[in-house]
Amino acid sequence: MSFVVEIQPEILLRTDNSVGIDLGIKTFATFSNGTKVDAPKPLKKRIKKLRKVKFVTIS
């Protein structure tokens, strides 16, 4: 997987705060403070909707 982010550079004040982000498959992102963000599952939602539509159409 790869992605590109285009931004305008911005000069920030220097602080002692920092954060690390680990991107993955099962857990979309894990931050260095332990916070986890689940991966989006758009296909799973669409399959459920499709099953409902097929059931209504066939019935």
C-alpha cells in the first residue's frame, strides 16, 4: 500500500511534543500513546446492503 499527501510546508514552533504513527491492515493506525484507529470497512457494509437488495428483488 502506498499513499501520497501533498501539503504546503508550514513553519511550526519547536516543542518537546511528538507522536509516532504505525499504519497497518487490521488496525488502520496506532499512535505512540496507544490510541488505535480501526480500519474502515466499506466493502463489508456494501455487501450487507447488496444482500438486502437481492433478497427484496428475489422475494
